[in-house]
Amino acid sequence: MNRSLRKIFEEAPRRATVVDVSARDGLQAEPVVLTPERRAAWVRAVLSAGVPEVEAASFVSPSRVPQMAGAARVLAELADVADRLWVLVPNRTGAEQALEAGARNLVCVVSATETHSEENLGRSTAQVLSDLEKMVPLLREARVRSRAAVSMAWVDPVEGIVPRRQVLDLCSRLTAMGFEELTLCDTHGGASPRGVSELIEELKAVAPPEALGLHLHDTFGAAGANALMGLLLGVTRLDASLAGLGGCPFAPGARGNIATEQLVHLLHSLSVGTGISEEALREVRDECLRQLGDDRARRLPRRGPPGLL
Amino acid sequence: MNRSLRKIFEEAPRRATVVDVSARDGLQAEPVVLTPERRAAWVRAVLSAGVPEVEAASFVSPSRVPQMAGAARVLAELADVADRLWVLVPNRTGAEQALEAGARNLVCVVSATETHSEENLGRSTAQVLSDLEKMVPLLREARVRSRAAVSMAWVDPVEGIVPRRQVLDLCSRLTAMGFEELTLCDTHGGASPRGVSELIEELKAVAPPEALGLHLHDTFGAAGANALMGLLLGVTRLDASLAGLGGCPFAPGARGNIATEQLVHLLHSLSVGTGISEEALREVRDECLRQLGDDRARRLPRRGPPGLL
């Protein structure tokens, strides 16, 4: 093999953490609204398939995102596995509600573009950062783990290509605030393998690949290649959603996440361990699609390939 | 950026040839049978979008693959663009029919596994090779261009992982016969980026990357990552099918090809030129799906990202 490429494969991580976000990002753009109990059962099934971490709920306003109503109820149903659950909080109120509901791991959100910040969070990036600054002591006091997710880290459907400097500065601000984990989100799906590689590389001064996660939408079919690039550069935390469900209600045109079952297969085919059963995952996926009245399952493979190459 | 990876990107090809196989591989597993005239119009639209080469027809038995009936008629409709068309021929009879119909470019098929050879071509790999040996002088005499497509080059749904030696030997035989172009087919979709890289690398003694093409099915979501790997190793010819249509009727469980519009977007996002208009391609895709009565279009993005990163 090409020497450089062989070296890259040899040095690639041997283990990755897949974070299933089906019950949050996967559901928030679906027309069918599931009860908190249903969502909790779904999360439990995903965990049972071996997925180590799940994004289980979002403490957003139910009037804006009705699919996420009853987040506290979802957590109550899953109190015994709270350590493996992440919840999204868009602001201080959301964080307080999440902590009250017993959340142990919080995802705080900030957009790299003003347009998306206003649409998604209802305020400017500067305001969001200022709010986050006030939230950090709260999170510390509550001894919860937290991550900062940076939306639109590459391309924004309205603003176009996001200047690299803008993303780097934002990430610097977040690590300076005390966020030890960052998730780079390709919220609209327009990132390329080259863009993914460059950002990870340029971020090294701010946050090492081990501190990063990737949240990749597959709108244009590049998510698998983007995930591969991230992995080869040492990023081992990857968000995904069963059957590729998902999309941001406030990012026009965005399609679903990289499919969890496809990401897991890709990782396994690269000899990267995940602890996840592909078969169990497919079963959960099919059940979820049934609950959503989604006919996509008939087009999805019933089983994996007969061997990993 | 990681030095090795930067080097790989710098040395990556700047141009690629996308071969759209929608009208052949894309259609052969669809329930709707389109008339030869419809298929010819489809091919013409794909060519108009800037796709340099199209696999337009297959000279197989209409009783086995009714979707491909009337291949000669398709070619007759497209006589003015014959140089840009490829046709698939499964045997000597098919080749004779193709030549008679004015085909200028022939794809000959051989399977790397006995199971698929028997299912797909009705005879053993040895028999197919022996037939091909007799066909080569015929092709030479007719002064047509030819390629050999190797099915199941990585994983067979029945036999499992295909021994590398088996594929290398088969490719050696084909180049020794005079085939200057080989297409490596992941017919079932079970190949991994590592497997793709290794085969391309090990084939170098037999055929350089410039002589290779990749035909990747996306059954398990790895096709984009596989295409990226091939490209980074110098393979610049890639088959694809609009909307990811396709599947081999004789490869149980195989799903469609990598989607042409997604592959083209991936290539463009890597600054690899294709000469193809993504917008025109999406229009052709939507029209094709309408003709097939396929509701997938409603889930596909109407336009590309607002910038290439």
C-alpha cells in the first residue's frame, strides 16, 4: 500500500465511541410525535445494543420543538442508566431543567454562524457565548459532564462557507470557558473530507483530536467519507442516528445524520471496535421506523455482509 | 494537517471520470420496465448534464432481465453519441449483438466467485474466462474499446470474504488476455476502505491505478468512503447511478450503487473536476424517479450546499 496511507491506517484509532442521537436529533424533524415513554424505551433498546452513549432528550421549548416535549419524563424513565445519557440544553433555563431532572451529561449548543444562531437559539452567537459563560459555574457546581456542540462548523445553508477563523475562534472561546469536549457539527451536511481534515488539524492548538467529536449530516452523501477522515486523524467520538433519521428544523434543507448502523459497520470494517452489535442495532432501527410509520425499512438491508473486509 | 494526509491530498488526482450506470445497473433491479426509447432519452439527458460516459444497455437475455430488453433499440436511438456509451455483454452472443447494434465500447463481465458466476452468468469462472479469451480477437477485429468488470471483488454474499489471491489471479488473467481496463466491482457492497486500498495497492504489479475503475454498491453505507480511498490512491474512474438506483438481481441483498449526484458532489468538494453540472444531474435524477414511480425524490435535497468546502 501507498506508504503514507499504510502509515495512516496503522496509526488509526482501534476504538471509537458512537453516540446515538436518534431519540433527539433523529426525532426532532419527524412529523410523528412519540410519547416520552416510547422515546425512553427506544433509548433503552439502543443502549442494549451496546451503544455506549445516547443523546436522549432536549430541554427546548415544547412549543418550538413538540417532538421533544417531556424531556424530564424521558430521563425519569431512564434514571438507572443516567450516566450513559446526554441531553441537549439550548440555554440556562434548559440547563436548570435538565439538572433538576437528574441529567448527568449536558450538551450545550452554539452556532458558528449568526443566521443559524438566531434561527436555532433565538439570539446572537455573542449572546449565546455570554450565557454559556454564566452556565459553566452552574455545571461545575452540579458536577456534571458537559460538551459544547458547534453547529454549522463548515457550511451554512444561508451564509455559505463558514470562515475557518470564525470556527477556530469560537472553539478557543469554548475551551477557555472550560469545555473540555467539543463536537463539530456539519449541521447542513455540506462539509467535505478535506474541510473536515483541515479543521481538525488547525484545531490541534485549541483542542486535540481526542477532545473532539463529529456530528455529521448526510444530506449530500459525504458523511461516511467525512467520518473516515476524522477517524484517520484521531477523532474517535462520532454522533449518528438510526436509519439516518434527523435534520435540524432550523437549518433549511438539512437531511438526516449519518446512519448509526452504517457508521458502526464502517468502523467495524476498519477494525475499529465499538462494542455494538450490528444485528441488534438493525432490529432497534426497524422497530423505530415502524413506530414512526416510516416505510424506509423495506429498502434497508436485513443483515450485514457475510464477513468484514 | 497530518503530513502524510496532506501529502495524499496534494497528490490526489485533479480530475475523475464518472460513468453513470443508471440506465443499466440502475434499472435492472427496478420493478418498472421502461421502453428502450425512454431509456435512450434518459441516457441522453445524463450525457447532457456533462457525464462523460454512460453505461447505456446490457445485451443479456430479455427473459432473464426484462428491464434490459431492446438494447439494440437503445443504441440505435443514440447512434450520434455512440462513442460515449458503454454496453454490458455477458457472453459471445451478447458481444456479437452489441457489435451488430453499433456498440463502440464493451464491458465484459467475470465474477471473482463461483457462486456469483453461476448465478449471474450461468457458468463457472473458468468457462467465462475461456469464452472471454475467444472474444478478445473479435473485439480487436471490430476495433472497439473494452473493459473487464470483475464482480464480487471483495465480499460475496454467499461465499463471504473473497480471497485476495483469487481476485489478483483473475485480474492477471484478464490483463494477459489484453484487457487494458479493469473495473473492480463491490457488487454486494461489503467492501471497506481498507479492503479497497489494499486491493488497489496489490494490483499495481498487474494494472496501475490509472487502468482501474471502481463500481461500488452502497448497501452498507461505505461506498463514499470507499470511493474516497480509491481516488486518493489514483483511481479516477468511478461508476455511479442516479439516486443510488440499482442492485444485481443475482446478488441476494445487494442494494443500489453509489448515487451519481452524491459522488459528483464528493469529487467536487475535493476539488476534483468532473465536467458535470450537479444541478442538471439532480433534474435528470428527479425525472428518472418520476418515471419509475419512485417516491424517493421527496427525501432528496433539491439543491446542493451553498458553497464547496
